Amino acid sequence: MTSTRANHDVVALAEQLLACPSVTPATGAVFTALQAMLEPLGFTVDRFVTGDAPDGPVENLLAWRTTGGGRHFAFAGHLDVVPPGPGWTSDPFVPEQRGDLLYGRGAVDMKGSIAAFVAALHDLPDDLPGTISLIITGDEEGPAVHGTLALMERMAARELRPDLCLVGEPTSSAQLGDVVKIGRRGSVNMWISVAGAQGHVAYPHLADNPIPKLVRILSAIEAETLDEGTDWFQPSNIEITDLDVGNPAHNVIPGLATARISIRFNDRHSGASLIERITAIAATEGGTVEAKISGEPFLTPPGAFSDLVSSAIRDVTGLATDLSTTGGTSDARFLSRLCPVVEFGLNNATMHKLDEAVAVQDLRDLQRIYALIVERALRR
């Protein structure tokens, strides 16, 4: 495909996206920039805003192009970024090349990967059969309630269902291509409350202190061993993340004690089973539990898709890729309901940090890898 350098060069594309401030939830200019990159390539672009406060409104973009019959290959990602915070060497939303690095908030997480995929589209043969789509949300770093889930509903309404999905999260660790994610653990947060009766510390028989009860609950939870891990997942873990009694007075027994725990769990569990387990422990001391499941675990078993991705990485970088399920959650937890999902993107060393930066050569290599992945996936 022919194009101007500004529309094809991966660094120029990345700079266009980085120049658009897009702290989560992202809207407006950054989506306009991406739309302008895709429409000349023959993509139909559907931008929409959905959701109400406090978790919305959120802007999303769904784009697709079909060339004859064949498989449907999807690329998923997000244009929103975390707040940059103070202390940057340069303006986080004015992309700047210094030496071999391109600086800007979102350089690796994950505007750089989106730019690499768009650049890769220019390298594909004109006669490549099948459908290519981009599933891009403005809310992955935030509540993620009206983002990828809403895009999946939009796809269903348009009868678009991918056969394979590549998520461009920054999975690489020491160098580009050394790690590919084939699954993620699930995540659930729980709020434990124990009610008592407020009273004067000098008259404990007239009060009911909830703190010792909560301490016993948390001790029992700490003693739990959920599992020893699996072939592809590390052991599930429970972490106490907050304690509160809201008591400013030294001579008052509080009437309520609360705690929050977070569990990251592998595919031996579900969010519902863990809520039931913790609820039973809390009930022994009269405690109650409220919970929010952020995502269930998923695994794309090693096979044809991960082999395809690994071989493309090896052909460009020479690296043997490690398949992994480590790290936090991503929107792949939702997309895995549709089709096999693999995550692969840039080096994650500076994501969410001051002076986030991507190596220019990594952008160029990622463009080549993405082009190989898409062509091989659709040729098969």
C-alpha cells in the first residue's frame, strides 16, 4: 500500500497519538487522530460514547475492514492513560525524542503499540483475505465498565466476532518480545464489616468492641492457603489492603470496624466461590462482606496462536519467547469470552512512571512483528 511518510512512519504515528492528552477516560482528539489514520486504509470507523457518571461517559472506537472471505483478526487496546503527575523532564503530552527514546505519557502503555499496529497495516498485501478490526477503548485504566464490554456489545450488534484477538499491552520485560501473555489471573475486592456497640473504654461491659472480632477474621483469612499454583498460573494470593474504624477519640470503643482485602486468583477458583469462602469466615464473628469482581481468570492454552506470535517475534528479534500469565488484569479478561486471546506489546519498564519512554527501534520492530502476525493469521 502506498502512503505518505507521515501516515506510514510508526514514530510519526506514535507522536500524533502522544500529542493528544487523554487521561482516563479518554475522549475527543486522540480518537479523531486514530480515525484519521484508519479511514484512508479503507476501515469503517464507529465511534460512540456510552455510560453515565460515575463510571462514564466513555468514548470507544470500533473499526473494521473486510477483503473477501476468511478469518477475522482483531487488535485490541486503549487510548486512555494514567495521570502523568509532576516531575517530568519534559511535557508528558508533547512527544520528544531524546537519543534513541521517544518520551510521552502512553509511549508504552499503550499508544506506541497502537501506532505500531496501524503502521503494520500499511505493510500488508492488498490481496490479504479476511477481516481486520481494531477494538479501542478510552477507559481501560479507569473503572473499565463502559469500555471494552460496551465494544463487545457493539460488535455483537454488528455481527462482528473475531477468530483471534491480539491485545497490544506492554508485555515485554527486559527486551521486546521476551514475554507474551497467554492468560491472566482473576481479581476480586471485598469489604468486610463488623458491627459493635459504641461505648466508653472505662465501661467495656456496656459496649461491644468490633475490633478484636475483625482481627480474628483477618487472622483466619491470612491463614488460608488457596492453592499451590498450576502449570500456567502462580499461586492465588490474598492481601489485606485497608483497615478502618473511623475513631478519632482515644477513650471511645468504636461501633464499627471495616477492612478491605484483594484476591488475585488462578483458574482453580471463581470470583463467586471466593466470595462465598470469605463470607463464611467473616460470619463466624458476625461480619458481613460486600464484594466486586473485577475479572475472572482466563487461559489461552499454548498452541497454534501463541506459536504464530512467538515465531513472528523470533523472525524479527531472534528471541525465544516466554509464555506467561503473570501481572495484573487487562481487558483481555473480557475479550477471552469471544475467541483465543494473546497479549503482546512493548517493554513495560517505564509504564505508569515519570518520563515514560519507548525505544524508537522497538516501535519499528513491533511494526514488523505485528505485520507478520496478521498476514500469517489470515493466510492460514
